[in-house]
Amino acid sequence: MKRVAVAVLLTLLCSCASLNPSKTMQSWVGSQYSELMMSRGPPTRTTSDGQGGQILIYEFGRDTGQIPGQAHRNDDGSVSYTAPTRTGYVAKRMFWVDRSGRTYNWKWQGW
């Protein structure tokens, strides 16, 4: 029983450390645009930072599962069915790059 508890605890600790993107995002501050592109690939989209630079936006669809369909008996005895529905959200990683190509800020939304 102790071994199982230790294994679960270690798994949780490792998972939590790898799931928090703040440390990874912060490590990009000061790096060049070209380094970011080589590592992460092209962004999903870009927008102006309002100061001559740009904001690189990376978006990832996160699937959180499915709401199962259900059968319902109607008052007249017939049966109607609601189809299953996929659920999820879009996670974002954003990097601010100044006009000289240097990363100076970041933000993330969603795991």
C-alpha cells in the first residue's frame, strides 16, 4: 500500500511540474524571434503589439471529453435521442516580440 501511495504522489508531483507553462514561457524572454520560430514553429496568428513589434499567438485545441447522448421517451411513446457532444477549449500561448526581434513578454491561457 505504501508503494502505491508513493508512486501516486511521485506521478502527481511530476505531472504538476510539467503542466505549469509559466517557467517555460519565462525562459523565452530575451530570446530572438528566429529561435522561437525554430523551436515552436509558426504561430497560429500574429497581431501588432502597438509599438512596432508583434504578438505571436499559438493556439491549441484541448479536448476535455464527451457528454454522452441520451434516449428520451416522449409522451406519445416514441423515443428521441440527443447525440453525444464533444467538449473542450482553446489554449493559448502568446509571446510579445519587439521590433528588433527580441521576446520581451508572454502570457498563457488554458492548460
